[in-house]
Amino acid sequence: MNISDPVIELRRVSKAFGRQRVLTDIDLAIERGKTTVIIGRSGTGKSVLLKHIVGLLRPDRGEVYFEDQRIDHLSERALTPVRRQISFVFQLNALFDSMSVAENVAFTMTEQRTGRADKRKIQSLVRHCLELVGLSDFEHKRPSELSGGEKKRVAFARAIALDPPPKIILYDEPTAGLDPQRADVVNKLIRHLQHEMNVTGVVVTHDMKSAIEVGDRLLMLWDGRFIADGVPDDLVNSKQAQVRRFLDGIAAPEDLKMLIPSNGR
Amino acid sequence: MPRAKPMALAISRLGERALEMPALFGRFCIFSFWTMTFGPLELISRRGWRHLMPQCFSIGTLSVPVIMLTGAFVGMVLVVQSYSQFDTAGLADRIGVIVNISVASELGPVLAGIMLAGRVGGALAAELGTMNVTEQLLALRSMGCNPVRHLATPRFLACLLLAPILTLYADLLGALGAWAVYTLYYGGESEPYWFYTSQAVEYWDLGTGLVKALFFGGAIGLISCYKGFHCRAGAEGVGRACTEAFVISFIMILVLDFFLNLVINRLYEGIYGFRGLLL
């Protein structure tokens, strides 16, 4: 897919952990203001790819660009201004247990600023963000008192609670571990945030219902390479064997080999 | 050669471990360097104190009862162990001298350090390890915060600064515990106990104990935070990090104690000569 003004660009990115190759010569351009969804089976390198975008992992080969600035070789300190424009919603939410919901949401802003005037501004922004995710009365609760869906929404509120708002939100398996109803709330929230804040989204998931609902563009990662790229309808109607097996939830014969011993016992 | 295979495997594993050790030590040194480098910056900033104060409470204030109990019982046991020898020699009223010098310069800091390693070291490794496996450390990095500065430095500073204060509590309770057993159980008199103690126990003894405690506290903070930051995934990884944090801290306290004693003795000889032998 040709994109004229990409907000993020990965050029020939490769990554391996020891002898295990995870990403192989990945080229990816993310369109501004749209939600791009990367699908693929578990362990295929989706989360690894996402972590390259925010500099949590460095590629062995290749380049990563954020708004035409190369970021893969920057030091942790030089990456800070870039990271403050990108929010990351982690698969396990990564809420800080020792803090209240409001403190979690305000965390990035509190760490950046001090002073009484800012304190008031932070409090009002926290309230606004919690309202946006439907958790107005949860300010003083602790993460341990919340359900899985509520935790996810607090993670969303924390992701958007930046001043100025984030340009990109990265979602790592946003519906993992949620029941279908809660997953639907999360999907609608991703859509809502995109419309309200015009934020670019990158979603990594293996939940096809979620991918189709939130994605403007879908890519499929298979053994470290993209094997499909298009609008959701293109993928849903794809005849490619690997894509079809993934969509229909049918195991590949090579995956079944380890379950059925060859000697017939 | 069927027999050579396990042997070759064992040698290969030994070689791997041998190569791994310097790398591990190097990683620990880099981690310690950054943790300590951020220390002064944290101490001069309001944000730093905001991070430090809760750690001072959980590491220092909550450790006071257990440290005081340890100090008191060490003093009491020392009196019970040595009273009969002192009494036989007719020197029972000087029992406070040996007990308090031992507590102030050696047993107070070492046992306070060990108690701190047990109570705090494991807890720090568990807390940071859990944050590590639940992606909270990654979350901090993704928000532009340095996890070492944000999490490790305040915990290291709290251990470093509060270990000497906790040792003072252990020393005080050690002296009081010994006095209580000497006067209440053995029927000794208070006045000679405190008189001879004040004559014999020098600021040097107290000071060396506090300097040792400073090193022990720093070592506990660094080792526990490092173990938490680098623990393996899962409950087993966190559990192992806790155990290793305590065991390594414990061993380091003993090793540091030995080398600090060598240095302190040299310093004493350099400053006071052989005054101790002449008097």
C-alpha cells in the first residue's frame, strides 16, 4: 500500500533473539490519522514489531522513522521527546499497583511538570480522560480493585492523558483476556478515540472480530514477514491459504504433526 | 565415543558459565553506576524526594521494630554467654565494655544489615521483579521515564541512608538489652556498667560500625534492585530473584565486613598508631 505522508516508517527491519529470527526485512509505513491493524498467530513477532516503533527494542538491521526522523539509533535520553508523542497500551495494562487510578492516569504529566497551576490542569485532564473511557468515579480506586475491562480502560485513559495529546497510540492485544461484550467496548473505545482526537492507531491483535471492527488497514504477519496488506474486506475475502487458515481458525498440518505421533501410538 | 559426550557437554556448560560470569558482573557494574549517578540528582530535586520518602518509610520506619528486637537480643545473649567468665575473673562490672564494643563495631551493623537484607532485599526484588514481568518497567520507558532513576535510585538511596540509622537503633537496644540482663537477671549495678562502657567505647567504634552499615545498605539496595530488574519471567523467576537477592546480599555483607575491617584497622593504625596496645 502506497502512503504519501507516513507518520511511522520501518525500512527493512530485521530482528532476532539468539538464533530465533523474529522479523525479516520488514517494510511498513503507517498512515496518519488512521488505524492500522497487524494480525498474525501468537509468537509471530507482532508485539516485537510494536516495540520497535517506540524504541523499546532496537532492530538488528534496518531503520525506524518517526515523522521523517530516524529514531532507531537514538539514545534513551534522545528518544524521550519522541516517546512523549507516542502512547503504548500494554497487553497486561502495566498499571502501577502502588498508585490510584487517577495517579496512574496523571503519571506522565506529573513526571514532566511541577507547580500548583499545573496540578489543577493535570487534575482536570485526568477527570476528562476518565470520563472519556467511562470511569468517572474511579479516580481513587486502586488497580487491584478493578476488573480486567476496567483496567484496560484505565490503561486507555493513561495513554491519552498527555498534554499535548499523543500523535500515535500503540495497542498490544487490546482485547486479550476480555469477554466478547467487554472486547466490544474496547473496540468502540479505540474507534471513539480515533474520531475524537484524530490520533493514529497501531493495533496488534489475533482477534479477527476486533481487527475488522477497528482497522482501516489490515496487515498479516507470518514468520517475520508481511504476507497480506489491504483494507479489511481484502483480507476477509482473501484466497491465500495462510490467511484463510488464520481467518477460519484452522490449524496448519505442520502444527498438528507434533500432536499426532507418527508411529500411530 | 559414547562416554565422551556427557563429559564434553559438561565442559561446554562450564565454559558457558565461565563466560557468562564476567558479562553478568559487567551488567551489574553498569546498573550500579547509573543507579548511583542519579543519586545526587534525585537528592536535589523535589521530584526525587517525592520518590524517596515512601521508600524511606517502607525500608526504614517499618524495619525499626525488627532491627531493635535483633539489637536487644544480641546484647542480652552476649551478657548471658560471657557473664560467668567475667564473674570468675572478678570483672563482672566491666561486662558492658566487651558487649558494647562488639555490638557497636561488629555485631550491630552486621546483624542489622542481615535483617535488612532479609526484610527489605527480598521485598525489593519481588516488587521490582513483579513490575518487570508485568511490563511496568517497559511502560515507564515507553513514557519517557528512566526506570533506573525512577525506581532503583530512590530504593538504593533509602537503603544507603537508613542502614546507619537503623544500626544506631540496634546499637542502642543492644546496650540496653545487655544492661537489662546484667542488672535485672544477674543483679549487677548500673553505675559501673555505664561508667566502664563510656570509658571504653570510643566514637571510633561507633563510627566504624556506621561506615560499615553505609556500605551494607548500599550493597543491599544495589543487589536487590538489580535482581528485580533482571528477573526471569513468571512466578518462579520472581521467587528466584527474591532468594538470590537475599543470599547474595548476605554473602556480600560478610565479604564487605572482612575487607572493611582490614581497611579500618589500617586506618586506625595510621591515625592512632598502636595506642590500643600501649594503653
